[in-house]
Amino acid sequence: DAHESYLARVRADAEGLPIDVLTDVPFESLTDLYARAAIYWHAAGFHADGVTVVPAAAEHFGITIVEAMAAGAVPVIADAGGAAEIVDEPATGLRAGTVDQFIEKTAWLATQPDERTAMAARAQVRARDFSPAAFSARVHSVIDAIASDRPSARARFFLDDGNLAAAEACLLDAVDEHPAGADVHLDLADVWYRRGRREAARAMWR
């Protein structure tokens, strides 16, 4: 009810154009529409002057983007919030920060069917990262790492996750427990190298 006036304005603007404005669409119909679409726009966090700087105004994640990608539609999205982390430009979609960019990037997609098809295939693969099975596996890996009584196991989780500070802390504990463990020393050298401590890393490798 709060958006009735906005909906009325959208319908008025679309009058006479080949545009359908649909509301309260059943999920089965929605997935069919996604599958028939070549391009999916998503503009949460976007206004006439460009992308918002207010975090609460942007999409915190963007499950509809993932749904569209899973169905093979290429997303063109506002470069803001969690949505920007889903879409890797130009591999799985395009990000826009202005109205002109939305227009230019959409026009480019419309005239590049081969690129659009390849991008759609990569978008479908990317969407699998957010499947229930992937989510479940991720949660289990977090729990297993936290519950492990072996610092090296916890370190491996943080290392794979890119959390170098936490990995370093666990590896230092692991070195104390297993001073002769080559794998632990190599992992610690890797962390130091990635954190810019090159001399310490070289010393550890030696």
C-alpha cells in the first residue's frame, strides 16, 4: 500500500510502450520470466544522481539477482551494497554507477549476443555459490574450524577464507605446538609474504 503512488507513476510512464508491469507474481511465473529474459536490471541503492552512499538504502545481499543469474539472465546492477559483491564485472554481469552507464552497458549487451551468452553461462555457475548446498557446506566448514582443537586446522580455514590475521594467530599457536612441522612453517611463511613481511617469509622458508 505504501508504494501505490509509485506503482501508478511507473504504469503511467510505461503507457504506450512495449512494457508489462507485473505485481504479486507467483514464484513459478517469476522463474519463467527470469528464464525468458536476456538482461536483468537491479537498481536498489540507486537514484537519479547515481549510487547512494547510504548503506541502508542499498541491497544488503540481492537474492533476486542470484535467481536471475541462475536462470541465465545477465545482471546489470547498481554498483552498491552486497549486490556489487555478487556480480563480477565483466565475467558474470555489469555494474553501473550512473543512468548513462546503465544505458550504455545495456545497449552494449543488446548488441553483443555472443558475449551476452558467455556471460550468462558464467553467471549461472556463479549463482551456484549461493545454493542451499553451498551455504550448508560453508556453515559446516566454519563450525568444524571453530570446534577443532588443532590450531593448524583453524588456520587452514582462515587461510582459505583470506583472513590472514586470524590465520597468522592460529599458525603461531601451531608452531608452538609442533615446532618441527614443515607444513605449518610453510603456511606461516605464506601468510607473512601475503601480509608484506617478505624478509620474515624468506627466513621461514629457509
